[in-house]
Amino acid sequence: MNQQLLFCSVLLAALGLTACGSDGGDDAPPPVIQPPEAVTEVPSSAAASPAAYVSYAAGLAATEVAEPLGLDKVAEAPLSETTEPADL
């Protein structure tokens, strides 16, 4: 009886140690996730119409730490005398 108990405990210990082993086969580096490119200029396509400008402005992420947008490509915001102001 003692031999069977000894044999079972040795067998369980060997199985446990075998299951914990690793061959280190995972050598691939984790993928690098690039942060989204920072928007620094208002594109000229946003000045095509009031709707395009509102669509562009509504799609911007609200942040307090980003740099202000440059307006070099847009002389002035497009205006419309007939449409109601849009909510952003």
C-alpha cells in the first residue's frame, strides 16, 4: 500500500512539473500600436461648404491638451445666410 501511495505521489509531482514547463517558443515581439496622427491644420476641404465645416468640427475629439489648429489653409469659415446654426 505504501509503495502505491509513493508511486502515485511521484507520478503526480512529475506530471505537475511537466505541465509547468515552457519551451520559450513565444519569441515574437508584441505588436506596436501607433497613436493616431495629431491634427494640426484645418483641411481646405472643410471650407467647401458650411455643412462640410460643421461635419469636420463635429468630428474633432474634445481635448484640453492638444495644440490649437492652424488655419493657414482656410481663409475664413464658410457662411450661409439661409441655414440655421448647427449644434456641435
